[in-house]
Amino acid sequence: MLTFIGVDQVEELYREIPERLRLKRPLDLPEPYRSEYDLERYVHGILAKNVTCDDYLSFLGGGCEKHHVPAVVDVIVSRGEFLTAYFANAYTDNGAFQALFEYQSLMCDLLDMDVAGYPLTCGLHASGTAVRMAARITGRSEVLVPATMNPRRLQQMRTYCQHSEVARIATIAFDSASGLLDRRDLEGKLDSDTACVFVENPSYLGPIESQMHQIVEAAHSRGALLVACVNPISLGVLASPGEYGADIACGDSQSLGVHMNYGGGATGFVATRDLPGHIAEFPNQMVNVTRAGAGDSVGFTMYAYPERLSYRARELAKDYTGTNAALWAIANAVYLSLMGPQGMWEIGETIVKKTHYAKRLIATVPGVALPFSAPSFNEFVVNFDGTGKTAGEINEALLARQIFGGVDLSEDFPELGQSALYCVSETHAADDLKRLASALHGVTQ
Amino acid sequence: MSEQAGKLRDFHSARWDEPLLVELSSPGRRGLVPPGVEPEIDADVGDIATLVPGGVLRMKPPALPELSQPEVVRHFSRLSQMTMGNDVGNDIGQGTCTCKYSPKVDESLARSARMTDIHPLQDERTAQGILEVLYRTRDFMCEISGMDEVSFQPGAGGQAVLAAAAVARAYHKAHGQDESRNEIITTIHSHPVDAACPAAMGYRVTTLMPDERGYPDLEALKAAVSERTAAIFMTNPEDTGLYNPRIDEYVEAVHAVGGLCFTDQANLNGIIGKARARDAGFDMCHFNLHKTFSSPHGTFGPGCAALCVTDEFARYLPVPVVTGGPCGYRLDFDRPETIGRVKDFVGNAMVVLRVFSWIMSLGSEGLRQVAEAAVINNNYLARLLMSIPGVSMSFGYDERPRLDQVRYSLQKLCEDTGLSSQDLQRRIGDYGLQIYWTSHHPETVPQPFTPEPTESYSKQEVEEWAAVMARLCQEAYETPQVIRTAPHNGVVDRIDESFMVDESRTCVTWRKWQRMKIADAEVPPKM
């Protein structure tokens, strides 16, 4: 090959890199494992230091949740055709495009919205994207978010929105008894510069927001949009963003058939209604269905509204886009196809019941309190002030009993005292919940 | 050229004409039964309506399709067969994407429960395995870039560029110059995100055009830099495959006015271990782990970018940063000058695991071979393609070897035949090759195509690719109708692209497709 190219040494092909910019030594990297067996054994040895959420009983949530991943989902997303495709092309990868179109459609069915595109890299990215879209749609620059918001979401939003259409992010207080949004505070803060009211439902701290209709009405009466950030696995049983009149829905769909992967299962979504002014503000790719050939066949292709995308418009784009989490979108599509409306109802019902059962058991532990009265979907705050122990100490003691306690809230929400956020899923059996309650009895003494 | 290459494949793709899920749906079918609740729970908590107030329960079940499990498996398996992943196709045409083989052992490690079933907020002492992987891969990235600290949080290159723009903001703010330094300079051959992300962070963007040799105009840069310059964001080598031999002079020009220098290393593959961003004076760079470092792309993610910076900028990186020490590996959140975060948690950790395993299988010598094989393949392909009538090389087919890829032009062929690069692009799939990439926008090269034959392709596969291009060009001159009406044996017929210019035809969900079909049916056909 070198002879055909016309050089004697491969080094000659690097002659455009001046000597002064060359690395003149080999890279300093460990000796490689050349045999597959040796490599596998070595890496497994490192991974063995991880304790999984099957090894220990886990009540961790806070934006990443352990749910059952159906075998079918793993089979489909492991297929080499999907796994190793770079980016779908209309004439060679129409199957992947169709799968992504099915994802867009299924998500809109679940959310009761009309328009969705490719996924975003995670729920935080989706939330930041949604509020920037709201600011562009309304021409306004303030975003109102709940004071109970996921602190990582707020952190990402502040990073993402600096020097953007969103000039201010202000917080709305919450009712300390119910955990729900303080509507009087919201009314006071809504004004003619409010682009959107951003609501997490269920809230990061667990309560299902039962005032969505009133919040939507308040936002709309001041010309603001309502962005609903939802957990999609709740939507078989909980009212959908479309039902209560949200303008934009967003969130993370890791709960729909994607493994936690130490947070790598995250995948964001944004959906709106079918309004041209809204669709034009999506910064991400969308798959479009259209006619193919002379007959009745359909085909799928990319670039609905190509000029809004950064691939085309560069610095004139609405925002940036790029590689996201498309394989997990296919996982979501497979999951929702398997579940259907009945499956989504049943899993939602199971989670709600197990969560309330866990709450009842934990409420019997002396010194332990459940500060919020509002019903939960899958998460709830547990307060340990009455035990004289910190949330960190409780978690340490639970860890010794091979239990991952809830996410410690004491740093992010000091007003909640020594509290933790517990997450229950369909994977918890009654015995698991009793084991938690019994362990809490033990460690709080 | 080997004998094999002269003979093109008699290829036909799978074509299932697969209905939409909604069209397959039938009431009462289901694919999975989720776990229920034990009787003792039911007895204790009662009906869901007593637990959750009526107003917040869903009134109408979601309009999801109802399907049996075998239907779901067949549907998605068929769709996968209508997708040409790297495992089945030849992706040489997908330039700028660095398509390469992803070893299956890395995938099997990434699918192990010790990776998939760990929670990002679990106690660090119980996640030492993945933290070790993150920390040691960080060391590899430092060595390859010459930088000092790394964040794996960005989910892809674009997000790393966004983070780099935020770092530029944080740095200039710390030096009291955030308001005055409001411009970022990029080059037209840098990836579009190098313009879009600074703009998304509120910067004014200036773009340098290439000189006649294909390099960004250095004199234009010297004229453009000022006390308003926050940074330059540029790629090297650019998509032309040309390494810019004066790259350090660009860096010096920007540093001279107090600006920062970031290089988008999307095109690293040919120079791994040969030249490092730090050694050319850059302050920051990023690598796409899903391109150069072999993690599969999954049709468009999840990916991961390593944002690498010098010590001076480490304080601004997104949180958490993985640290190592005698007490084990930790996640450091206590970084007061951080930009915050661009993505949830530490990023796509399973991608980093695959990369760790890949590098541990190759070592320094293996990575040298990766770079060199990619460059040899590219120059070999260039020789083959340049013998095809109608094909030319952008910015001169001269003494300069190209590195990882080349942007070619079919302008001559287009002038001679009236057929465009996009016409030929539609036809290439008929020969069993993945559609080729034309160019990022705007197209500075007329009728472009950009192959990138990475180290993963054999001599025969490179030759096959060139032979198919030769056949396409021959068809363009001799039987142009074959190209004009392509594709002929692909997964789908020619697609109606009228929606691209008619926004009312945009349709991204089946809900709307049903409405459009009904509306169309009500319009009497034109006589």
C-alpha cells in the first residue's frame, strides 16, 4: 500500500506535522492485554469492586431509578445494526428512522402532546432546552422554577442559560405542610416578563402536584407557558401534561426500559403541541414520515425544519445539537410497545401502592417523620430529626446492613433538616419494604 | 488492486415494508406483565383511587398501541435489518464520523450487571470499580492530549464545546473581562457546533474562511483578534484532512491578545500519539469517545466527550470531577469556581468503560497502529479515487498527504452529466455500502463527498469502496438514468422530500400522519 501511495515509510505521511509539534516518544500507557480472555478478566476484576443495586437493597432515586428492564429491550438494543450505526441515513437506515419515529409517536401518546424529536442527552439537558424554547416562543426572559427543584437540574439550567434568552431564573416557594407549590407565591411572581412556569410533577421531593390545572391557568392568564417536567413511567396512572394543558413537556425517560448505568442511562425528551411557532423552536433533529415511491408506502427521513439546526445554521441556530441518546430512545420505544396502555396502568398502580405501603411502614419508626402530606408516586422525603441522628449516619448504618438508603438531602435542602429522599419501584417486594422498615427501627435506636 | 475489488457485490437490502406500530395494534394484546403487588400490600393500602386524589389520576388511558411480545420483537428486528450498522455495512463513506469497529468484548463488559446496575448516587465506597475506570481513563486522556484534567460529563462533542464556552466565560469573569470579551473566533471547516455552542452561550461568532491551500486564513485571524476576543474554537486537522503546520501561530495570535485556545479534536484519529493539542499551545481540547475511541454510536448516541484542560482551567470544569488518592477514588463536588454542569451525573460512564477496555487492549503501540493504519488507508483510497474521471480533491491534489479523511468534489462530473453528489449518494446504497457523507454546512467545496477509511477496514474493503465509486461515476456518464432514479434495491423507494420546503407537510408523529392522510383523502385528485 505504501508503494502504491508513493512513500517508503508511513512517517512520510506525517510530514505536514512540523518537528516542533511532534510527540517524539511513545505514549506512556499501561502494557495492553492482548488476549481477550486476559482483558476480560482484568476489567471484570476492576468492576467487581462495584456493589450493584441487586447486591444491596436500594432506595436511591433522585433522577435515576432502578426499574425492571424487559429482556426484549436488551435484545433489541444489542442488535449490531442499531448498536453500531453511526447516524441514520434515509436510504440505508430507514429502519432506524422508523424506530425513532415510533419513539416520537409513542412518547407523544404517553404525554398527550403532538410533537417530539430525537432525544436529548439527559433530562437536565431537556429541561434547559425546554425553558430556552419557552423564552424564544414568548419573547420573554424570566423562568419560574419550584424551590424544591432537583438541585442538579437547577445547576445545569443556570450553566446552560447564562447569556441566553433566559435572563433570570427565579424560584417559587412551596407549602411546607403538603410539599406542593405555593400558588400565592407563584401569583405574586408571575408578570409580563415570565416566559414560563416550570413545574416538576411529581416534584423532586416526591409529592404529586395536584394543582396543575390552576397553575396552568395562572401561567396562561399572564401569557406565560407551562413547562411540565414529568417522570414518564408515572403516566399510565397520573394525569398527562396534555390533559392538564401544559405547553411543553420534558423530562428523562431512563425509567422506560433503560438500565441505570451509573447515570449513563439518562435520556431526555421535549414535546410540544402542534403549533408552528413552537415546532420551529426545537433545536434537535426530528424524524419525518412521508411518502416513498409511487404506491402507498411510507418512508422516513430527517431534518424537519433543517434551517433551525446547528448542523445547517451554525451560529444562527436556535441552540446547539449533536449526538444524544438515540439508542435509549429505541429502548423507550420497545418498552412502551411491550407495555401498552394496560401495562403502563399496572406498573403505575404497582409503584403507587408499594410506595404508600413503604411510607406507612416507615411512619411507624419512632423519631422518623414523613414531612409532606401530599400523595407520592414513587418518591418521598423521610426526616430523621427526631432520632438525633443525621441522614448521613442513618445511611452509613443502613449500608452496614447492605441497604442503600435514600438520597441525603441535608446539604441541598437544609430547611428540611436531616432528611433523605426514598425511592420505591415495582422491583421492591413487600419483604424488601419490611426489611427497610425493620432496619430503620434498628439503626434509629 | 486485488482481484476481489473488480467484482462488485450483488447486493439487495432487507425490505420489509414494515407497518407502523399503530397499524399492527389490536385491542387487548400485550407484550409484558409488570410485577403486581402482594395481597398484604393490597389489603393495607387499598385502591389507588384512595391513595391518589381523583383530579390527578389520568382520565383517558394513553393511546399506546397494543401488541404481543412476538409482534414487538419481529417489528423491531425487521427495522434493525433495515439499518446498516457498522457490524454489517462498510462505513468508509461516513467521513468526519470516524466509524470503526467496536470490539464485542468491550460491549459485553459494558453490559455486565456490575456496570448497568449501579446507581450514580450510591456511596462512593461501593462504586470504586467504575470510579477507577473513570479516573484511569482520565489519565489516558491526559497523556494523549498533553492536558492535566478531564471531564467525561459531556454526552457528546457538542456538549463538550458548550462546556468549553462556559469555561471561557468563567475564566474571563474571574479576570474581570467577561463583559468586554464577547467574541469567539472559529473556522468554516470546524464542526458547526464550534460556532453554534459559543453562540448558545451568548458569544458573537466570527468565522475564518480558508485560503487557497485550505487552511484558515492566518492573516484574517491576526486582523480579527482584539481585546474583545474571548477564545478561538478550531479543529485541526479540519475535515479536509489537512494538518495545519502553522497551528501554533494561530494559538500565539489569540494568546497575544489574552484570548483562550480550544481545539475540537473530532478528527484526532490519524494523529493519536503523533501530535498533542497541549504541545501546540492549546488550553483545552475534546475527544469524541464514540468516534475515535471506538464506543459504538447507537444510531446517534449515547456518546461521550472527554473535555481536557490544562491545570489553569481545571478549576472551572463541570462537577463532579473524579479524583484518586490513598483513600480511594472520589467524586469531587467542592469546586467553587466550577461552571456547574452540562449533563446529569458524571456522564455516560458505560461509554468510558468501553474506551478503558479498548485502550487496555491496545496500549501505546496499538494506538500508534490505529493512527498509522487510518492514514495509510486514507492515502491509499485517495490514490484510487483520484484515478476516477470526474473526481477531484479539494484544495489541490499535491504533495501534502492527507491524514484521516479527504473532502473530494464531484463538480467536474456534475458539470459533465448534470448529476449531483446527492444523486450519487442515493445510489451507493444499492451496492451495499453505507451512504456517504457530503459535507458540513456551508459547503465550501462544490458537490462534495468525504470518506474516512479508518483503521478498521482492510485493503480489500478500501478497494471495494473505490471500485463502487468508480462504477457510480461510470454510470453517471454512461447510464445516468440509473442514478437519477436511485435507489433501486434499498430498504425504501425514493422519498418524497416536498415536506422539506413545505412546513405544513412536516409530520413527526403518527397522530398527525393519520390526520394528514384523512385530509389528503378528502381532497379530490387533480385532473
